[in-house]
Amino acid sequence: MPDPGQEETVRIVAMDKSFHVDCYRCEDCKCQLSSEVEGRGCYPLDDHILCKNCNAKRIQALTTKMATDL
């Protein structure tokens, strides 16, 4: 939906979903994602929208879990 007084709105499409600019955030740390800021782009993992740092943390956790499961 456009902001009050506006006729148009900007949307971001990622992973076949549409996001309002303010809602395009990392699912873990809630930082706003942007292709213009280093490390703040979208780094999806298993259908989750994440920033670079949170993506790395999840991969590390998965790797650790796999190693302990062996």
C-alpha cells in the first residue's frame, strides 16, 4: 500500500515475495536490508531472508550441529 498522500509505492521482490521497503529486513537481527550497504544485502538460506552476518551464523550453527551428529 502506498504511504498516505502517495499514489505509488516501491516494493522489493526477493525469493518470489514482495516486500515494502521498511519491511525488507533480516529475519534474525531485524536490520533493514539494502543492496547499497556492504553486508546488508539479502543472503537467503533455506527460504529465510538474512543479512550476511546472520547467514554466516546460521551456516556455522548448521555445520556445528552436523559435526556433533556424526
